[in-house]
Amino acid sequence: MSYDQAEKLRNQLSSDRIAKTIAVCSGKGGVGKSNFTLNFSIKLAQENQRVLLFDLDVGMGNIDLLLGMQTDNSIADVLNNRISMHEAIVKSSYGMDYIPGGSGLLEFVELDKHKKAIFYQGLEKLLREYDYVLFDMGAGMTETALFFILAADECFVITTPEPTSITDAYGMVKHILTNQTDMPIYTILNRSRNNAILDNFHAVIDSFLDGEAQGLGSIPEDGNVMKAVMHQKPYTMLYPKTKASKAIDFILKTYVNRADRTGRKSGSFIERIKHFMKG
Ligand SMILES: Nc1ncnc2c1ncn2[C@@H]1O[C@H](COP(=O)(O)OP(=O)(O)OP(=O)(O)O)[C@@H](O)[C@H]1O
Ligand SMILES: [Mg+2]
């Protein structure tokens, strides 16, 4: 095969490739979703993956704050046709890109057909440009947010060891598996190294729910996480050797090397989200 033919084939292959969508969610708020998603995304990007983090927090843009960046554009400007979806992308200095959060998606399900079409077209294009698109689900669980979770290719559920957090995480897993039995679910225990808690959580899921979840590991309580947040820098970059950063490395390794890679049985993210949004 000539160089040109090989190049052509590569281009064809890459244009057929579609990003894997991962929704990072929790039951209870404030458990560490944004910090996990950001640091996991950076580490994934350092493995030569094209990563886009989509901040779906409808309140304050969390990712902006964690990166110490100020951005003018938001998803609301995309829907108003002021900028393209592409123009809403911000390049971070850590190898991953992101789309800042904002109130634009709050009432997504109520948008008119025209605005929904703009969003789908933009998203479809984006999915061809990245290997992974991670959705950082915000604290407020709107109907739209729940649709994004159910439409994703995979869900990561984060919990802390507190009983209230575990109970709410179980509620989230139950909600996902009840509505989408083929959803691959991965769990992460944050702020604790007590793996027995994660094991118990999985035992309960196995006994009471149809479907399963795989544990990816735990992230210990680490004072450097808060310090990094205060410095508005990702902890894996500011403190690469701290306990929490090592845990992210381990979780990424576990994820990349996982044996069970059964994906969703049918449809694409775009098809599923259109279905939920009713067109
Ligand atoms: N492993 C950890 N060790 C110590 N503190 C942590 C850890 N993970 C998160 N935190 C603390 O928890 C705070 C909240 O984290 P984060 O903003 O990532 O949560 P969230 O789940 O995204 O919240 P929300 O539901 O409001 O979006 C951080 O600012 C940090 O102080
Ligand atoms: Mg958050």
C-alpha cells in the first residue's frame, strides 16, 4: 500500500470513529465529580487521547473555576446561534479541551426544534473530533441532566463513604439500570481508601438490581485536593505525587485495562439523546 493510500485509509477510519461519551454523576452533590472528571480527563489526554470535558453544571461553571480560567462563551451562545459549538471549546494548557458550563442547558428539553437541531449538529461534529467526551453532571439533577446520563455510552458514579452519599449513589445506579439495562456503570469511591465500602455497595447492587457495576477504585481523603482547588490548578498537575493523584493514575489504568468492555447494545449517543428529548 502506498503512503497516499495508507493516509487515505487512516482518514477514512478516523472520520468513522466516534467519541465515547461518559457521564460522570453521583446521587448526592459535592462528592468530588468535577475534580475527578477534570483530573481523569487530563490523565486520559496525556495517554494521547483526544478528550473533551463538557461541563454540564447549569449553575456556576465549575471547570472554569478549577482551572482558574475565565471564558466569555457558553453553551447558551451556541443555542442562540451566536457562535458555533466549535467556538465554544476552550483549550486548556493540560492537553484536554472543555466546554464551559452555564445556564444554557437548563431547559434544553423545552428548546424549539430549530435550537435542538443546532445543538445536535454541533455535537455530532464534536463526537467525530474526539476520542472521549466526558460530561461533568452538576449538582442540580434536571430532567435534561438525567437524559444525558441515560443517553451516554458509559456512566461513572462517584460516591463518598458517607451513608447518605452511598444511599443516593445506589438510587442513581438503580435509576440508570431500571431505564437502561445495558448501561456499563463504573463506580469510584472518593475521600476514602476503605475498599470494603465499595465492595458492600457492589454486593447490594448485585443482589437487588438487574445489571451490574464495576468498581474502578478509590481516591483517599487528601488535603492537597483542597489546596489545589484554592490555587485553581488540577491536583494531578500541582501535586503529581500526592495520594489523590496516584489514585487517579491507578483508576485510569484499571479503566483502560478492564476486561469487560461490553458496550451498549444499540444506538448511538445522538440517537438516544434525540429519543429522550423527543426530537
Ligand atoms: N479526594 C479528596 N480529598 C479531599 N477533599 C476532596 C477530595 N475530593 C473532593 N474534595 C473536596 O470536595 C470539594 C467538592 O468537590 P467537587 O467540586 O469536585 O464536587 P462535585 O461533586 O463536582 O460538586 P457539585 O455536585 O456541586 O458539582 C472540593 O472543592 C474539595 O475541597
Ligand atoms: Mg461539580
